[in-house]
Amino acid sequence: MRSTRGRAEAPRGLVAATLALALALAFAPACSEKLPAPIPSASPEGAAPKRGGVLELATFGDVRSLDPANITDGLAPQIIEQVFAGLVDYDKDGTIQPDIAERWVIADEGKTYRFFLREGVRFHDGEEVTADDVKRSVERALHGSARNPAASYYSSIVGFDALDAKEAESLPGVVVEGRYVVAFHLSKRDATFLRVLAMLPLRPVCKSGGARTSASWHPCGAGPFKLPPNGWQRGQQLTVVRHDGYFRPGLPHLDGVRWTLHQNQSSQTFKFMRGDLDIVRDFATPELLRFQADPRWKPFATYDEAHQILGEAMNVQIPPFDNVEIRRAVAAGIDRDALRRIRASNLTATNQLVPPGVFGHDTDLHGQRSDYEAALEHMRRAGYPYDPVTKTGGWPHVIPYLVYKQGLQEFMGQVLAQQLEKIGLRIEIRIVNYPTFIALRGRRDATAFGPGFWLQDFPDALSFLEPIFHSKMIADEGTNNWSFYKNPRIDDLIDRAHEELDDERRKKLYSEAQEILTDDAPWAFSQNFRFYTQRQGYVRDHHSHPMWMHELKRTWLDRAAGPVAGRAIFSEKGLAALLGTDVRR
Amino acid sequence: MKRVLRRLAWAAFVMWATVSVAFLVNNALPSDPARMVAGQQAPPAAVEKIRKQLGLDQPLRVQYVLFLRRLVHLGPSSIAGPSDPEHGSCANLGALHVDLGRSYQQQRPVTTILAERAPRTLLLAFTAAIVQALIGVTAGVIAAVKKRKTADRVAVGLSLLGVSAPTFVIGLLLQWVFAFKLRLFPIDGYGNTTAEHAASLVLPAVTLGVFGAAYYTRIVRDEMIGELSHDYVRTARAKGLGKAAVVVRHALRNATMPIVTIFGLEVGTLVGGAIITESVFRWPGIGSLSVNAMLDRDGPVIMGCVVVTSAVVVLSTLAVDLAYVILDPRVRRG
């Protein structure tokens, strides 16, 4: 063999220039091209919903399991919500509403919840949903054999510990009081109980789901859509179809919903522009900005309320962050607005832990403020004064800042390093992959500093306070309290809030806790992340949902025209057409 | 025969070494598969419970021995069923069982997942290998025959572009032109029918084959230029044989040895290198599976991908060795 692979025999520069020119010529039309107009709706505003059509969605992610008792990825909830109805559910504003249970009564000073089920609610297999099914599904989801990461949310149910430890096979705290009446008895008052019950893990499953979880079970519930036998082609697409026996008359309007899985952002945008996708959320920032800037698309765009906090988590057990003044210096020294501009389309600056879309957010909270002079003062009080004129002083060592590759936080870390250098804190960015990042951040004494981020599990401040800052969450491995922060006052406030059923009093406890965290600064709270959703004009009555991304029960399709096929040159003449393939799919 | 047996023994050793190193590296990484299963926000107690369920609380050497013992073992000649705790995740070849365990994330037998995915990647790799061989050999022969003429310069120039362009750029370019603008092919995916599979295969196969085609062009051109300068070519022409016959029947045949070598090795390389192409085109094969398994730290699936990929590379190398024996009498004579 006379040549070896990869050996270039011509001037590389010439090749690179030619290649760059070719690519520029090829992609130039794509970049400068005007966006196609939204495909309009056939009916005027206020028209009655039409039945039919399959809503096309896409995602970069994948689904691991559709068993409500085993949810471990971010995509499954929006699908499971369509397949499984709950006793209660969240509406599009995040408020608890009746679902299979038409009403409920709270008794025994908040330690008993009694639910009265609607009669005639049918599973996808035609069986009626009864209180027995509720109890069986709860025990199935909370038994120790189930791989249910959310099980501990229900630890207040009487008998939970024994069932979780596989020392018991039933849950005495869930009592069937009649065919349509079921009571949950709690060992203590739990302000979050209805909120976590409205989550997915305890949703009633068909009798085919059995008494214990099984990986081979075909998902079957009582939700508005059902999974047909070949509806899930793993790693490719997932389709659910209308459950004609759904208990809400006339709903859903759609024949089905199809999720294309593992589709990258550029392909999603191509398909959306062609009219082959109906809704897009996974935008690359440049494309997002193009849609935002186009007034024709504006009526069909929405921003979610923020339910996610981003910040800088400091390990209070590792120097220099064992010094509260250093932590305060970081909280004051970061320029939140500059960080926001890194992705202004999705970020909003914040000064507190609880995002605006979550109960417990306090608009009157003073919170952490960006204040350069104050930051310098905190450095002085810490014993490490920094002179910005001579650029001398500050913490004498370089602080490792752990971040994961290709995340938003990687870019924010670059700006953060420049900001902190101005107050005398020099950080060195260490980039690892995501699994390594998660493992190291949750390990005691492994990392001093890095980005912190948290998304609500349910829309209440406890969903943030407890996992991130309660000392009982500290472990040598796998903790979510990345600051290893331990404060008896915070623990007490969280514990009291957990049992406080009065919303106003609980909100005051949250505010008090937030005041302490503002001052103690285990995190420098920095940004809230908001998703942007763009839909085609013919997608009617669609709403972003604070828990399930999409509210689809009432969504309907009213397409006035086909896809933007007129723009295609060989739309009906291509190889795929010759082969009998619909290339628009 | 002795040579073949020696090669087989060597192949088995390479397989064992590759799999063992991959196992150790996978477990040495500072990450927590149980955390990845539970989700980033799961409480520590839930993570710990899942760690025990997966057997990750066992010492590494115990996990390794268990892995090897299960990987290939003897068992009943048919699997009792998914509920069979002993053989529920086995693929059985008569009494011989291959067991890669269950995916941490999907909770399905890895052999089942690989049985779905591997044929798709092999189809993609073989198609890409054929694409690159056809384009590369044709362009290389034309370049050699038209040496230092326009056709030669165009072929060489394009081959340099082909080896220089990153795969994902080529993929996106083809996607944009042929799927988005011209609508000749699906943007991505695998399709549901044979016709859809065929249409979906074209762009990823070309994308995957571009680098190799460019490389083949260079190799074939060099080999052919060498062959065309030999005396036997002049003799054949002097005897009145047509130019095309000389080039195809004589020179090209003699230039095929390195091409066969590369073709065999390329199939293995393409299987391993399909990661980016599969990700761009959402082709549900081993490449995209292994990327996701790495991101999820899904150990059994990672090991399954390593076993399949290394087996393909080892077997294709073996096939090349055997092809030498068939094609070259000197090798047969030892």
C-alpha cells in the first residue's frame, strides 16, 4: 500500500479555503433565507373544535420507560400524562384539579385524604377504574421492588417504610372504603401530599399492570390517549391514539399524538419549517431568535413560566467557601445581567431560589444583589482584600470550577471566571462529561465550586428547599445538597413548612428560609430558565403546561393548507416517491 | 489450516482483551450509573436502592467475574421465558448462551436491543462501504487513466475535500440540499416499510461513505498509476488489446489487493465510526445506541456495543486474511 489514510498531499490551506467556500455557498441561502409563513388555521377564532388529525412533536431525548412507577427521564412525563389519568391532576396554571376523583375531603387534621371516584371511568382495556385499582397501583408503585425514584415523596403514607423495605406486601395507609371511595392515611400532616399525588407515579394502571412492576408490561391506563400495540418504536418514534372511552365527553379532539425521538435541533427546525412538525421547543438559539424576530410567528409563540433555577453552588465544607464572607462576595460579585445575555432568549436574572412560576416565590424578597463594591467589602471582611487597581490580593489559590461539557453552564463559566477575577477569586474551569459532573458534585469533598441547577418536581418551594438545602439530604455519595449546607434553622423551617397546610403561613416560612439563604449564600442564585414554544398557526387550543410541557386534551388541528410543499423542487419526483415513500413524514 | 487456527486464537484473545479493558475503563470512570438511572434529582436513598438492585454495590472484581461468566455460558437449549431469572436475558445458540444482562435504563435484555440495532448499523456500514468502493474505484481509475488532465485534478481535488470535511458537516449539507430543499429523501429516521428503509438509507450511507470514497480515490489512483506503467500493460496493448480491457481486466485486478484490505478493514471502521452519521440522521443503530449508553452510563449496553463492534472488526480482519489466501497465490504458498 503506497499511501496511508489521512495523509494530505496537497496544501491544506487551499483545501480548507475551498471547503469553506463550498460550505459557505451551500449554507448561505439557509442562513439568509426568510422564514416561511406559518401555515394558517382554516377556521376563524372562536370556531368549534374539530375532531381528527395526529399532532406531530419531536424531541432530542428518548423515553426509557412508560411505567408511571418508573419515571427516570425528562420526556416520559409528558407522554405518561396522556396515557394515565390520576385521582387529581394539575391544570395548565399548575392548580390541583379533580380528575378520576370528582372530589376529596381532608380530615383528621390533615392526616386523612378521602377521595370519591367518578363512576364509569374506563381503563384502555375497558375495565372500570375502582378504588381497588387505586390501592393496587399505589402499592405496586411504592413496593421496594419497584425502581421508583420518586417513592420517597409518599413516605408520609402509613406503612410506607415497611413496604419500601419489602417487609410488608400491602400499605395499611391506603384503605378501600367502597367501590368508589379510597382513603389515604398519613403518619403526619403533609402540605405537599395533594401536589405529589397529582404527579405521575401513583396513577392507576390496568389490572394487566399487576401487583408489582414488570419491564415487559404494555402501558395501560385511563388517560385520554392509549398506546397501541406497536405504538412505541424505541429510539425512533412513539405514537398514542385517542382513548374513545375517556371519561371527559368529547375529549380529546386529536386522533393521536406522535413524538419523533432523538431528532436533533436542526432536523426539527427543517421539519417545522416544512410543516411536518406542528410544535417545536428544542430550538438552536439562532433559529429561536429568527422565529422571535418574525412578527408573523409571534401570535403562535409562548414562553413558559420559569420553573428552573440556575446558580453557583459553593461547597461550604471546602475552603474558601467555608468562609461565609467569600460566599457573600461571590453572590454580590456576579453580574447577573451579563450572565443572562449569554442566552437572553431563555434566561431571566433572579435574586432568589424559588422561580416565579412556583408557589413560594417572593416578589418582595430583597434577595441577593449584584453589587461590585459590596463584593469587594465582603472579600475584605473575609480577610482577603482585593485591590482592583493594582490587581493584587484576593484568595491566593486557584479554585477549580467543575462544569459539564457543552452545557449552557460551560459558557456561563467562562464569563463567571472573568467576573470573579475582578474581586480576587481566580477560578479554573474543569470540563467533564455530564455523568461525571453529576457524580462528582454529589460526592463529599470532591468539588468546591460549580454550577447548580434545579427544576421543580412539583410547583412548590419545598421542591427546591428540601432536596437542595435540607441537611438530611447530605450523603457521602449522590447527594443533591451540592453545597453540603447544614443549617438547623433552615431544617426547622423546611420541616415546619412540610406540615403547614395553610398556604399563607407556609409562604411566610418559605420567605424566612429564603432570607437566610440569601445571607448565608450556599448558592449564588443567578438565573431562571424559560422554555420557548413555537407552534404552527393551525394548532388550536394548545397551551404549555407547567408540569407536562403540553396541555393536549383540548388541542385540535385545523390546517388550512398542506405543508410548504410548493417550495420543493422535486417533491413528487424523488427516489423516495418512486419507491412509494412519503418523504414528508 | 494452522495459520487459520492461529488467527482464530489471536482473534479470541483480542476480543477478550478489548472487552476486559472496556469493562475496567467503564467502571473506572468517576460516575454513578445508579444516579443516571434514578435521574439527577432523585434523593440519595433512591439512588442507593437502585445501586443495590443493579448489583453495583458489589466489588468490581465480583462484577467482572459475573460479567465474564454470564457473557458466554452453557444453558438449557431454549429459554424458559422473560421471567426465567437464570436465562431471561440470554440469546441462545442451542446450548450456548450469550448474556449481556439487562439495560439499566430500558430494563430489556441487551441481546434483544442489539438484535434490533446491529443489523441496521451493519446495513448502513455495508452500504457505505459499497458506496465508497464504487465511487472511489471509479474516480481513482479515471484519475489514473487521465493522469494530470482535468479529470484527474477534479478527482484529486474532490478527494481532498472529502477527507477534509467533517462528517457532520457533510451530513447536514446533504440533509439540507437533498431532504429539505429538493425533498428527494427523508430528512432522517429509519422508516417503517422496506421502501422507506431504502429511501432513508441513501443520505446516511453517502455521508458515511464520503470520507472512504475520497480515500479510495487516492489509493486506487496511486495503485493504478503504478500498474499502468508495468511492462505487462505495454505488452497487452502491443498485442492489440483495447485500452478499457487492459485497464479493467489487467491493471485494476492487480491493483485490488490493497483495496480488498481496506474494504475489509473499512467495514469494521464504518461500524465503529457510524456514531456521528447515525446521530445526525437519527439512524437507530449501534452508533446512536452507544452514544446514548455512554451518556447514560448504561454499562450493559456499553459492553454490548463493545462486544459487537470488536467482533465485527476482528471478523472483518479475519475475512481480509482469508481473502488474501484466495486472491494471492503467493500467500497460499506461504
